[in-house]
Amino acid sequence: MSDRFANRRLIESLDPVRDHERIMRVSSAYEFPWDYVRALEFALFKTYCVPSISSLLARTGEFEHRPQKRYDDTALLMAELVDHGYDSPRGKEALRVVNRLHGRYDIANDDMKYVLSTFVYEPIDWLERFGWRPLTRQERLAAFYFYRAVGARMAIRDVPETYDEFLAFKRAYEEKEFVYSDTNRRIGQYTLDLFCSWYPAPRALTAKAAVAMLDDRMVRAFGFTAPHPWVGALGRTALRLRARLVRHLPPRTTPRLTNDPGNRTYPGYPVGYRPADLGAP
């Protein structure tokens, strides 16, 4: 019988500072690929609760006209960094695309820093609640050191030097910046419509299920109507039951990152594609 916990023991043997790239790849591509994708979807959703971020996105028109492409571009560019490493040829190419896209706009450093923080802590929060096993200390710290290195390569200033300090920044930023605005509502609705388009269930049901996964502060910032509490309780129960099932499955033997078949914009990616193909008009 395959050893379900071999990867965990490997991760625990590694150093989260020196080996953060390897830990991130094993954790997100082999141990929790589905969970990382779901967590990062909600991480991006969370950033749209900030009026300065949502107003910029509204001005670009990307979410109104090409929401699926914008989502796939972001997901694949981040996956390139984990799959190949941020200093690999493909990783450097992906970072050039990211920096070129951001360089078109005047974006506040704290907004960039906040988005970066969601890539660290939202997957950790999701996996603490819905992962098939607890995260190790090495996995938590590796996520911080990985994205701190990415932030340096994106010229994001003043990223805190410790895990706890960056988490404190994230929480303080959300406390201050999560307020309702019309652009929050618009971008939030475009994103909600995109989520609903992925599933065969009735749109109203899918929308309620998605909103039920948001915390109260996010619901207020978007101006959404919170569904009955039983909807959220049912969704969380289903995710915990899934985790129990996954715990008894054999370990994954092939990674799932840039080769995720859920990408709808670039069929067969990465075959036939380069990171430079992403984000193009």
C-alpha cells in the first residue's frame, strides 16, 4: 500500500528558509492541489473588497469583458512560479509578464503588499479548516518565504521579515480597508458570475453557496445579501467530508500545477505555450 504520509515526512525534513521552493511545490502540487486552487480563488475574491483595488480593476474593464481569461492568466502565472521556481527561465519570464501588467498602472505599494499576503495566508487558513491533514510548520513558513522572495522580484517594498509580522499587516489592512464601494460590488458580481459559470447547478444555488463561504466583513464590503446560515454550514460540512475521503486516497504521483485541466483559456497548457503568452490583450 502506498505511504500516504511520505510527502509530509519529506517536508518535515526540509528547511523552510533554504528549501521553501521545494516545499511549496510538494505541498501544492502533490498534497493539496485542489485545495490550493480553491483557496487562491477566494484569496483573489478577498482582494476585491478593497475600493482602491476594485476601482482599478473596474477601470481596466478586464473583469467585465474577459473574466475567465483574467482568472486563468493569474492562476497560470502564479503556478509557473511554483512549478518551475521564480528564478528559473520560465519563472523569470512569468515575473516579467506580471511586472509588465502591473507597470501599466499606478498601484499603491500597500495594495500590492496586501495581495501578496493573501497568497500566503488564505491557503493556510483554508487548509487549516478543510485540508485532509494539518499543515506542517515547514509548509506555513515556506509559503511566507516563497512569496516574500516573489514580492522582492516584483519590487514590492517593506514586506515584513517574519511570518507573524506579515500576518499582522494583513489583518490590520483588512480591518482598515474593507469597506463597501460600488466598484467592490461590480467586480464582486463579475467574479461571482464567473464562479457560477463553472458548475451545472442552478446559478442562484451556486451563488448562494459561494457567498456563504465569505466572512461577514467580506459580505458587507461587497454589498451582498448573506444566505441563511444553514447554506454555509452545509458547504463547510461537505468540504470536511471531502477531506476525510481524500485522507484515505492513495498519494498523488504526478504534480498538478501548470498542467491543471481546469484552465479554460489555454487548452493543453503548458504544451505549446510560454508564460509570455499569458496576459496578452
